[in-house]
Amino acid sequence: MSESLSTEGRRGWLPWRRGTEAEDRALQRENVPSPMLSAAPGSSPVTTSNALSVADAYACVRALADAAASLPLIAYRRTTTGRSRLDGRTAELLRTPAPATTQAGLIGQLVLHLNVHGNAYLGKFRNAAGEVDQLALLSPERVVPEIRAGRPMYVVLDGRGGRTLHGTEDVVHVRGLTTDGLIGLSPVRQCRVALGLSQQLTEHAAAFFANTNAPSGILKFPTSANQSLPAIGDLHADNHEGHNNAHRVAIMTGDVEFIEMRMPLDDVQFLEQRKLSAVEVARIFRVPPWIIGADAGSSMTYSNTEQQSLHFVTYSLRPWLVAIEQALSADPDLFTAGTYCEFLLDALLRADSHTRAQVYALALDPINGWMDRSEVRRLENLEASS
């Protein structure tokens, strides 16, 4: 039997109820969940914990999370004539999942967990009457899914050595691409080498401009010149280290000869490497390169920008939205038969005023139309006509 995410007789933020004592066992690699382990020796330093420190990865994940958070998640009821918006406890729970938590905040964090960890776990916290009172995301690094007696179960670590076991009555599991049907694959772990390259290029750029900028030339002097090698080293450090001193000419005293210095070919190709890395990271998160400012390979015009935006919604964002919609709609504590939730994509796909006017003209046609004026005014956020 699973331990319920509830407390007895009080509302507000509902902490975990400790159902069992912490297990007394030795800390071994075999019994520690993999997210709690550091990267293996020789592997990429990029992990789920520091993936967002990679600038291109952060830009991709933020683009997806912000776009998803901007979409209203609406609860509906199927009717004989189509569907109608659902009111009641579930609709209110979606609007305000928990105290000081907005729907946008919850959805944005949920999409972030999916893109970094490949899994998102939504805890269902109950009030004294046993009803789901709050929804809150659980850290994927502290949840270990298992199959017991044919049922998915979730071992939750509290960070202090305690472990509690929960079933689907307590946890809603939203998973990404999976090979076993139980655990979603983490894009960060699957593509850690490419993400590590992006991180290393950024670190190389910082080190290059901080310490290894080469002067544009050297003035060579004879060995008899009255200047010691340590002094030369100090002079170079004072006048040529840091980006503010890039390409300055080194000046020495005595009989000198000017020798021009050129940037090595590997440094010349650095910018091209950065462009390629940004496109590679965008491909990992299935985001169009132009979304994160990377080279898209073609010029952007008004027409193809609109098509690119549609491409982003259809192929980058919508698969995550469908996974969230179906996971929530399939939960019997949140939705009963005939009810479901769906994101309102009009918030992202809203056309310009001229195009909307043309569509409304067709929709209001007295013969072939499918809308009335009150419906059009509601879509335009206008008051109902009198």
C-alpha cells in the first residue's frame, strides 16, 4: 500500500507524511539512484544538475518552457453538440495548483523537467476529506519509478535518508521519449557529449580573452639589450592580457625588429565552431536555430518567419503539450469520464488583424458560416454585444 501525500485535519501547504522509518543501509553505488551520482571519469562534465549553465541549452529550454507557460490549460466536458468548458474543483485546481503557484509557473517548470530529465512527476496533495487539494512538482532527481506487481510505483527520497513509496493515486508521471515504457530518456544524458562541447567552447572563449590574447606583433631586440626576461614577462602581462589589450603591439627598448603575428587557424575557426555547436544544441532540443539566435542558414522574411513559428509550435512544442494533456486527462482523481484538459494554442498561433478579419468574415457568412457575433467578440476579448 502506498503512503498518501496528505496530512490530517489541516489545509495549506501539505508536507509529506512520514510513513516508514529511514532504512539503515550502507551507501553503495548499486543502491543509489543514478541522478545522485556524478559523471563517470572521462565522461562529459555536463549533467542534469548543471545543464542549464550551458548557454545554448538554457536558451532552448527557456524558449520551450516560456512558450508552454504562456498557453492557457483549459478543462473541458464533452457534450452531444461538441464540448463546453468545465467549472468546478478540477478547473480551479488547474488555475491555481497550490498557494503562491500559478498555472504558468507550474507548466513552465514541468516542461523544464521534461527537457532536462525526460520525466516530470506531479504530486497530488490531499486535504482532510481525501480530495486532491494541491498539485506540486517533485524533483525528478528524488523520484525512482519501479514496476511492482504490474503497477507503476514511485520511491521518493526526502533528502534526509528517508524513502516513501507511492502509487498513481499520489503521483502523475509525465514522461518523454522512452525505450522501456517506464522512464523517459533525458535529452541531457543522451546528448551530453554535444552539450559538453558547447560548454567547453564557452570556457575556451572566456580563457582566450582573459589570458591568451596574442599581440598583433613583436618587436625583437638583440640579446645585448639591457632588459631581463622576467621584466619582459611582466611587461607582456601588464600590456597584453585581457580583452581590453587585444592586438596591441609589444614594444621593447634597444635595436628592434618587428615580427607580425597572426592568429592560429584553430582560433580563426573558433566562431564557426561556435555556430555549429549552437545549431547542434538546438537540434537536440528540437528547436529551430533562429529561436536561440543561431544561424538558421537562410535569411528571415515576414512569410517564412510565420511558417517557422508554426513549425516551432507544431514540432517543437506540441509533442510536450500532448504528453502533459494526456497524462493529466488520464488521471481519475482529476478528470472523470467525458472530461479532459487541452492547451489553447490560439495564444501562439493568433494571426494578424487583417487575416483574422478575413476568417471572421467567412465564419459569419449567413449561409456557410459557423460562428455568431458574440463568439467572434469573445475571441477578440470584447464585451458581448447588446
